[in-house]
Amino acid sequence: MGKTDEKIQEYSPFKIGGIFSVIGILFLVIVYGAVTNAEYGQVKKNAETTLQFVRSLCCKYDDYRLGNLTRDLQIVINKSRTLSSYVKETQESLEEYADMQDLTGICILDADAKVVLRAGQRPLEEKALLKAIRKESNLKSIIQDSRKTYADQIELEGRYYNYALVARMKKPGVILCYDDITRTIADKNELSLGSLLAGDTFEDDAQIIVTNGKKVVGTNISDLQGLAVDQCPVISASGQDKVQNDRELIELRDGGKSWYGKQEFYRSYYLYVFYSDKNVFANRIYYVLIACAGYMVVCVLLANLLEHARKLRLKHMEKEYHLVSTIASIYEANLLIHLKEDSWEAVVKSERFSEVIDRTSSAREMLKVFTDRLVQDTYQEGFTSFAELDTLDERLRGKTFIGYSYESKQGHWYLSLFIPQRDAGGSLQSVMLVFRNVTDQKKKEMEYQKQLRVTAEEAKRADDAKTDFLRRMSHDIRTPINGIRGMVEIGKSCEKDVQKTDECYDKILGASDFLLDLVNNVLDMSKLEAGEIAMGHKPFDLKELMKDSLLVVESQAAQHGITIHRDAAEGDYWHFVGSPLHLKQIFQNIVSNAIKYNKENGSVRVWCRQMSVDAGYATFEFGCEDTGIGMSPEFQKHAFDTFAQESDAVRTTYSGSGLGLPIAKKLVEHMGGTISFVSEQGKGTTFTVHLPLQIDRKYCSGEGESKTGDVSIQDLRVLLVEDNELNMEIAEYMLTDKGAVVTKAYNGREALEKFEASDPGSFDVILMDIMMPEMDGLETTKAIRGLSREDAGSVPIIAMSANAFADDITRSKAAGMNAHLSKPLDFEELFRTIKRYGDAGAS
């Protein structure tokens, strides 16, 4: 800045002002000329664009007018031809035709163009029209060549006529038909150049004038429309005789006003477009003023250059102040530490900080007191290392800050930062030590970490549960399988001992029943946890249901020498609507557990009593009290957990799966009830279930399904589709043993071929496995239902599948099957199903 100041001081204020003035005048002259040329060029371009637009309007107008004229003349020609061909040449006929066709007049001329007959009320007009027509050569041409016709529009003494000439048919001569269109021509030509341009506003307020050489036929200036050419001031000034298509603008002066524009001749029109000089150079003064103002601004900026340099340092200091203020608003304490002087000053500090550090002047002593009194003991060592001033320069090298988080003795969390303050040479002179309260963020972080640990623990428990499930299932499945294989070996070695063989068979059935119960329980638990259990809605007798449930477990109780005591049932209602299958499962699971975990020669007491009736529902209490081994207080907390058992010894001794109680609890909750228990280890357990049951209001005594004894499927024709050899052998034996006629197919494609090859009605029922090679049961069923034979849609198809989930049954029904039976098959149920559908199919 010093050299600049010296140069400026060499000139006096008057010299500097003179130089700036000369430069300013030259600059304004240049701007004036540039703006004038630019605006002149823009007006020229606008004029050319406007003339192009007016030319297009003239072209459209001529086309429009010619179209109207052609249409009207064709009408007159058609009327003339009709007269020549079909109307008699009599006075009466001509007058009647002229009146009917709305013609002004009709004349029939002989070969010498003399009038033979006429019709019309305007003889003077007819005379003038004939005079004008006789002068043209078209009349003689038509007389000489009868194939020719001629039509035109003519103006006579301010009136307009459309006329047509055609040859006479039987005699030489011409027929003239004419129509006075003076009154209608204005309506027909309702679109005019004047209407096209009237009221239009063009860029820069362009003034448009169109003449036909005599008068103004189109303009956007209402006062000039219709004026004669010599009455229009702009045309008079430019001279219509001098019109030529020139690329340059012309300048007109009239009455002290200046105009710039262009003119040209197009078709039969003289076109003019002019702009007032005020509009042409409207922005010139504006741009000159802007340039003047800009130049003045530059001069002011140059004049203030020195002042700006002087204030630069002040602005820099203001920025530093704002930076410090911003930091102060974010951080709870801001301490400026001067390293060489070992001193410090507080920019911002809280009341608590002031109480602790205000009495120390040394920066190192202040940091030591701060650490001892405000930092939690656990973090004091780390904060001391962070606040070591002797190593600070090295630790901050190449960094904008370093930080450390700690917990205060008051339980708050703080983030402390050292921010370096360096001189122009990059040497560390001082540091800003700031403290920010991050308690909320720290709590969220700690909560997040805690949640991560909980999630990890849950994942580990789930993994452990899966491992434990596989271990338990391995044990529970291998144990009965081992028993089955052992009994088979014993049975083979004792084939002649019938009693021993029957005993082996019974034990094999018992082990297979356990396996089936285990699989069913696992499937039920899976459905319950997935929410796929569908509760039934059918009528049932609660007393009969309780009786049937106890009958199932009585044999189990007898084997263990356990006595079942039934209290008398108490209640007013015994017929309900609901899910009897699941209700029976609840009872059997609870009572079965009471028997299974009872002592030798123990007892079980069960009861059923009505507690209340409300809004069509009766709430019942079902109880089961046993004298068994009971549960420990610790195990009682997990009694309803999946696969929960007191110990592995219990599992081995009592052959339980640990799924009975969880299934019972899930079912009770699905039915809107509650289940609870009281237990004492070594003395027994009492379970209590409260369930609301919907009363069957439609029940009438005597209603119910009749039960039949043995089911006969004698002579029913069955197509058995099964890919497993062993299952095929068992099913074939059981069916043929009951008298059925069996046809076998080992896959879906074979079954479809045998069904297609058979006569309609050859099979009463089809037993279909689902999972088979080549073509599965669902695909085969769809193919059978799609055949074009009379029994394809009616033959009963019953699914036999190891897939027992609800969606498997749904897919079977959707494929066209009538029923779905789950493996292992209950053959009594199979026979009843075959009987029900087979009889219907046979009929």
C-alpha cells in the first residue's frame, strides 16, 4: 500500500479530478455510441420480423378471400347448368327459377349475344352488366364452344355481382345467371386485414399500415383504417411511389416527430412498419446513466482504497471476536492458555469452574487443581496426560485440535479440546482449552452399547436354544427309534413265541406314538408361534368332550397304577360353539403331564365348573390336581418355556418333550383364557384354566351326528398314487383287506396316464401323494381336473402327505383336491374319508 500512496500523492486533487473527468467523458461517448448501434440493430431486426408476420397475414387473407369467391362462383355455375339442362326457356319458367334459386336476374342470349328472354326486376343493372360482359372474349368463346363455362365477380357502380355463363343446350347461345352480393359480401368476408391487425400490440409499439394502392386496408392504428393513401401522413412523407424492398431502415420526419422503419411491396399490397424515435432509443439514456453511475462507483472505490486498507486489520479482529463468541455459545468453558508465559485467561467459564480455578494464575497449576477437584478419579490419569503442556506442541503438529472425554465428579460427561493459536510463522503461541457438556450424547452412546450387548446376549441365547433344541430332539428321536429297532430284533428272534411277539408289537406302536406326538407337538408349537393356528367354530358337547379326553389318558394312568377322580360337573350350559379339537388338546396335555410326572399308585383329580355367564358366553374353570413330583421354585419360572424340563433325569425317566405345557398355554391364550398353577416339589401340582365358551343358542335336544361302527369300502375302485414302496405296500394291504379294488401308480405322470386310459367312471376315488418324482400330486390333480371327460371334475381326489401345515392343506384344496390327510395315516379316518367321498363319486 505504501507505493500506491506515494503515487497518488504525486498528483493534486485537481489533476486527479481532471483525469477522471476526461476518462469519464470518453467512456460515456463510447457507451452512447455502442448503445445507439445496438438499439438501431435491434429495431431493424424487429422491423424485419414484423414485416414477415404482416406478409403471412396478407397471404392468409388472400387465400381466405379466394376460397370464399371460388365457392360462391361455383354455386352460380351449378345454378346456371341446372337451368340450361332442366328448365324450359319460357318467361314464366325463368322467373320461377330465379325466385326459387334466389338469383337477381337471368338472361338468355342468342348466337349474336342478343337478349332473347330475361327474368329479373333490375333492367338498368342488367344492361350495365351485359355491356361489361360483351366486351370480354369469354362470351364469344362459350358461344363457339358449348362445353365451356365462365364465372367471375364484377363491381359496377359500387355494387358487387357474381355471374356465370353457360351454353344453351338445344339452341346456339348463352345463358347468363347473376346474383347481387353487395349486401352479403361484407358478412362473407368477415375476416379482413383490418380485423387481423386491429388492436394488436407489437414489440416497441410498432405501427403497421397495409394499403392496396388506394386506401388503407389494414392497420393497428384505428384512426387510419379506411383512409385514402394521400390522407395518411406516414405514407405521404415516405411516398408510395418510392416503395422498394430495402434492407436498411428509413427515417421519416413529420411535424417535428421522427420515425424509423421499413416498407416493401408484397403481392398487391404496400406494407409499412414504423417506430417512434422515443421507442427506438428508449433505453439509451438509461444505459448511459447506468454507465455513469458505474463509473462514479469505480471512482469512489478507488478513492476509498486507502481507507479500506486501514480498516482491513479491524475487520480481521472482528472476525476473531465473532469466532470466539461462537465458540463461547457452544462450550461451557473457554480458557486461553499462553504457553510461554505459563498463564491463562478465561474467555467463558461456568460458576462451578470459577470456584475451582480462579485462585490460580499459573496455567500448569490451574490444570492440576482442575484435574484433582473436577475430574472423576477413574479419568484423572488420562486427563493429566492430555493436559501436559510440555508435549502439546508436538501432539498438535499437523492437527487442528486434539480431544479427550471424561466424567466429572458430579456425574456429567465433558469433551475437552485443545485448539492451537499460531503466529504468522506457524509457531504455537497459545492454545484454547474448551469444555463441552456431552452428557446426553454419552448417555445415548452408553445406552446404544448396552442395547448392543443385550442384542448379542439374545442372539447367543437363541443360538444356545437352537443347539439345545437339536440336542434334545436328537435324544428324544433316537431313544424311541432305538426301542423300535430293538423290539424288531427281539420279535425276529421270538417269532414262535406269539405272546412275546405281540408284546414287541405293542411296544413298537407305543414308541411310534411317542414319535408322532413329538412331531405333532413341534409342528403345533411352530404354528402357534407363527400365528398360523386357525381356531374352529363348530358345535360340541362339553361333557362328551371331557369324557373323550379322559378316556384317552385313562389307559396311560392304569399302566402306572394312578387313579383318576372326577368331580361332578357343575353348570347350566353344556353345548357350545368353538374349537373342540384344541380344547381337547389342552385337557389332554395337562392331564397327561399329571399322569406322566406322578408317583407310583398316585392320584389325579379333575373338575369342571361353570363360573359365570355374560353376553352369550359361559366362563368355565377346569382344574387338574396331582400327587406327583411337583416343581422346584426356580423351575416354576420357566414351566411354560419351550422344551423346559426340571432336569435331564426327568426327561429320561418320564419320557417328556417339554412341549405339552407351552402348547396348552398358547392355545388357552388364543381362546381368550388364562392358565395358572400352584406346585410344591415332592407333593404335587394343581393347574387351573379359565376359558370363556360361546353358548350354542341353536342347540336342540336330539340333534347330533349319528355314529356308525365299522366302515365298509367293499368293491370301491381306488387309484392309489404313492412313490414310496413301503408306504405303497402298507396302503395297498389295508385297502384290499377292507375289500377295495386297488390300481397302483408310482408317480404323478403314471397316475395321469392310467386315468386317461381308463373309461369314465372307472375309479370311485383317487388317493394322491403330494411329493413325487416326474410330476407331483398338485400338478397331477390340476392335470386331471383339466381333462375333457365327464368324470374329470367329479372324481374325488384325497391328498396323503407328510406336509401337515395349514398352507399345505390350502394348496391341496386350491389344486382341486377334496380332502387332505396327514401322514402317518390313521386308517380308520382314511376309510371314513374314502367312504364319504367314494360313495358320492360312485353315485
